[in-house]
Amino acid sequence: MSLVVQKYGGTSVGTVDRIKHIAERIAAVAHDNHHIVVVVSAMNDETDRLMTLAHEISAQPDERELDLLLSSGERTTIALVAMMLKEMGVKARSFTGRQVGIFTNNAHTKARIERVAADRITTALEQNLVPIVAGFQGINEQSDVTTLGRGGSDLTAIALAASLHADRCEIYTDVDGVYTADPRIVPMARRLDRISYEEMLEMASLGAKVLQDRAVVFAANHQVRIVVKSSFSEAPGTEVIQEHREMERNAVSGVTYDRNQAKVTLIGVPDTPGIAARIFEPVAQADIIVDMIIQNVGQDAMTDISFTVPKDDVPKAIEVMNCVSQEIHAKRVEVVQDIAKVSLVGVGMRAHSGVAAKMFVIMANEGINIMMISTSEIKISCVIEEKHVEAAVKLLHREFELDKASR
Ligand code: ADP
Ligand code: ASP
Ligand code: MG
């Protein structure tokens, strides 16, 4: 008997009617004699709503309490979906992260999964029950609730699929697959039939939130077959698979953008050996993920160092930088929040040259100033002013002819 893990995102469970709709889909699979495990997110913007409540109380809410609060969103959904299935005559049972046995480390708000027990899921399947699992949550060694980072229900689904050796993991969302750019920004964006894990990982970590980046890493490491589909249509969706040669035909597969970045600059830093370590060690210790780093050319034994961090981490980064700045006798700390990162992604960049140059020319012709650049074998990213981001994404999509390329 085949086993499929299906994950439904916030919009797919946003109202009672939508819950009814997905329950009908789940029931159809169960009636077809397939084993099915369902993972659900919180309804619509519930996680944002809970986050706002917490921030009304504190600028930096206690992370242990925040995790408990946020995890309540998914609890609501599992109970409602299980109730709906039972109403339809389908034997279903809800499970929280704790009940499933999603064991994580202690990094509250971005915990890493260390082990999935899943015995209760296996037992439920043996009893022909449909398990409805709360995404996004686990427990640490002390049995405290942890969460897996925004978009973490994708990770729950993929980790369960790996642990249960499922045939595939279907991610149901509000678009019918992975597109060459966010279809909400670029109406000409094209759905990709398939994409490699590596490209999907780059796109996800560079802002395409259709899949969580950590979930893609997990899937690649455990060879989980992912299909991204819409819960509102029967379209075939996008398969995330191993890279193959044909994928290199086009230099660029997608354009992404990320508004969730801020630039922190330490001004007037003594230009001496070891200074970068003294700046970035405390940043790492504070669990802040740094993306791009630029050290300006020094003058009079002084330099400036800029780096980007997720916007949520800005208060923490300022705290850490104020301490570092005093210790190393830098002049001051500056933060710019209205920036965005626009990126081109494609395994074809390994085989095609000149992509970066073309990107810079396109931006220059439009009068868009590039503040920072970073590249890897299969991506190029530029930090620009936030107000230009939509125009830049549309322009790059058009100039690289992503609406025409085929895969
Ligand atoms: P869910 O709540 O189902 O997890 P998300 O909001 O996390 O859904 O992700 C789906 C959204 O991702 C889409 O509504 C779309 O706007 C956005 N998105 C951004 N980039 C892309 C892309 N390249 N392809 C598809 N969707 C994308
Ligand atoms: N509800 C969580 C979030 O909004 C997890 C998820 O939807 O995947 O980030
Ligand atoms: Mg999501």
C-alpha cells in the first residue's frame, strides 16, 4: 500500500469551507486504500496575529513563551480538520508535535529536528486512521515546545515523509507549483514542471517562500520526493528532483526577492588582523544568521564593515554590535532597514558565462543602485533599495526571457 504525506498551508485551511474542501480531498485518498498522513499549518495569518500580540507586550518576546504561543495556531487546525473528517465518516486523529515525537534542539523559534519517533503515527496507520499532524512544532529535551522557523510546517511534512519512508510528500499551497518568479509580482511567471533540490534550496533561501529552505535541505539529504501543488486545482504541480544535465540548458531558472533583510554597518573599525572574528563570533553566539558581508577598503587604518541579517534579528544584532563596538573602539553602528535582495538562480550558470554582467547592466540601465553583491556557483544576489525591488524582479524576469524558457 502506498503512503503519501500531504501538507496543507495556511490559506488551504483558512476557513471552515476550505477545511471541508481539503477534507474531501483527504477522504478521497483514504477511500482509495492509500495510507495518508496529513500535516497542517495554522489558519491563514494566525501565526502573524499571535506574533503581533506578543510584540504588543515586548519588543523581544521571551522565545520559550513565544514558541508555546505560536504553536497554538496549528493545534487549532489539527482539531478542526480531524473533526471535519470524522463528520464525513473518515476515521482520523489529531496529533501535536509532542504526541508525534518530533524531537528538536533547544534553539527556540528556529529549532532543528534531531529525531522523529513517529511510533504513534505508525500505529494510527495500522489502525486505518488518518493522522492529522500539527506542523511547525516539536519539543526539546526538557519537553518544552519549540517551533521550526517560519514556514516550518513544510519541514514537519518532509521529516515525517523521510521517517515513514513515504512514497512522496505533497505540499499543497495557494499557487499550483514553483514558478520562475513569485506569480503575485510577475504575472508572466511560468510554472516549472520540475526543479532540482539545489535550485529549490537557493530559491527558498533567497525569498521564494513557497517552500521552507530548511525543509528542502532535509528533503535533499533524505531523498524525499516533493511535489508542490495547489489545493484549489487538479494541476500537476512542480516536482523537486535530483539535478540532471538537461537542466543546465537555461542559464537562469528563476528570479527571487527578499524584503526581510536589514543592513548593519559598523563604522570606523580599526583595520587590524582578527577584527572580523571579534565582530562575527558574538553574532554567531547570539544565533543570528548573517548573509552578506562587505568590508570597505580601509583608510588611515580604519574601515567599515557591513553585513545583512533577517529583519527580525535587528534588535538582537544592535544589542550585540553596541557591545562589540565599545570593545573594539569602533565609531558607531548604523542600521538600514529599507533594503531588499534580488537574486537570479540557475544550475545553468555553471555552464553559461556573463550572467552577472548582464544582470548589472540591466539594473544600471534602470538607474537601480547595487549596494552589495554575492555570488555562488548557481546564484547571483544584489542588495538594492527596497522601493526598486518589484521593478527589478519584473525587469530581470523579462530580460532573461524566463517566460519563454522551457523545462
Ligand atoms: P503556505 O501558507 O501554503 O505554506 P506560503 O505563503 O508559505 O504558502 O507560500 C506560497 C506563496 O509563495 C505563494 O502565494 C507565492 O506568492 C509565494 N512565492 C514566492 N515565490 C514563488 C515562486 N517562485 N513560485 C511560487 N510561489 C512563490
Ligand atoms: N504557521 C507557521 C508560519 O506561518 C508555519 C507554516 O505555516 O508553515 O510560519
Ligand atoms: Mg509556507
